[in-house]
Amino acid sequence: MPIAILICVLFLPAQSWAGWLWGQGDEDVARVQVTEPYVAWRTGPATGYPVFHNSEKGEWLTILQRKTSWIKVTDARGREGWVAVADIARTVDATGNPVDLQVPDFDSFSNRRVEAGLMMGEFDGAAVTAGYGGFWMTRNLSAELWASQILGSASEIRMVNANLVHQPFPHWRVSPFFTLGVGHLWVDPKATLAEPEERDNSVGHAGFGIRAYITDRYFIRAEVKDYKVFTTRSTNEEATEWKIGLSIFF
């Protein structure tokens, strides 16, 4: 369930960003005035969509929502379309001042405080899907919480982890990091004639990975972790995990 919620938060096709950009609620929607000779509207949030309308200099537009590098607007006649963030950044507000548009860039990525992501890969040969959220205490050190689901041929494993992450070069666009953490896993064996009981164990891990900034608020994260599973038997178990996925920062 936590992973499903994270997917919805990260990857809904359209998110309402107007309040985020201008610090206003739904009752005070942002309006901007065009100062360039014209602003092109597209039918969707990408350059592949056709231009169907142009707003001329002096026209007022109302901000509806944002999706990555595009902003959905409406005009006085009720038409709706998508305008590039760069074009909205050259408009003015009701006071005649340039719009204070918070456009995420690499500097924002370098100074991020919160991030979250969805990753997929393998845990000891079994498919793993994991979601996480992290808070950067300093530019080099963050704390993270993870929830993972591991689907093997003989069992299903649910795992939670708390990690500390060290990023030695936060100013690099492609940046390595190291992680250390502890957690707990629950093993639910698939039905057999013996009907084995569910078991749980504590785990510890160490790993390393790479973050690569893409654009806007998105970056790719890939990592490898070595796990030590502490059992009640005479020997503990070991497992290796690798994952790659997409993350978003705030």
C-alpha cells in the first residue's frame, strides 16, 4: 500500500502546481499578463503537440496547473491550453512586476531538502519493487525510510529499512553516494505441503550508488546493497540487491 501511494504521488499525469509556484490557494488563482509579442499555446504539455492559439501582448492568462516544463492556462474566453514555463517566466503579475516563477534547475537539485522515489531491480535473484522518502539534514548527509516488496518463486518478502546516506560531491550533476542502514523483513513462504510458518528477521546493509540529475525536479537513482540477514540459526544469511528508478525532489 505505501508503494502504491508513492506511485500516485510521483507519477500522476497532471498535478496542480499553481499554489506551489505562487504561494496562493484555490480561491486566489494566479494571473499573468503577456509582455512578449505573442505566447504560443499547445494542445498538450510537450513540443510534439500542435500549436492551436497565440496570446498577444497585453492579454491576461490564468494559471491552472503545471506538468514538468509546461503550464496549463486559460484566457478570458475560457479557452485552455499549455504554455512553456520559459514563456510564463517572461510575463508580469498584477503589480507589473516580473513573475516570480520557481523553475527547478540543477542548483535546486544540489540544495534539495526532501526527495522521494520508486525503484525496481533484484534482491538475491528475486524481483523487488521499493519506494522511499529522504530528508537532507546537510548537503552531504540524509536520512531515508524505505518500504520494499520482494517476489520470489518460493516466497514473498516485505521489508522496511532506515538508512543514512552520504553524498561526498553534492555539486556534481552525476554524483556517487554511500548508504548504511538497518531494518526488518518478513518472509511469507508460498503454499507447500508442509505449510511453513511466516518468519521475520532483522537486517543490516551497506551499499553505494549514483544519482544523475535529468531535468526539472526529476533525477535517476541507481544503487547496489549488500544485506546481512540475522537469523536464529547458527549462521546468518547474506543477499545482494540492485535497483534503479526515478526520483523527485522538493
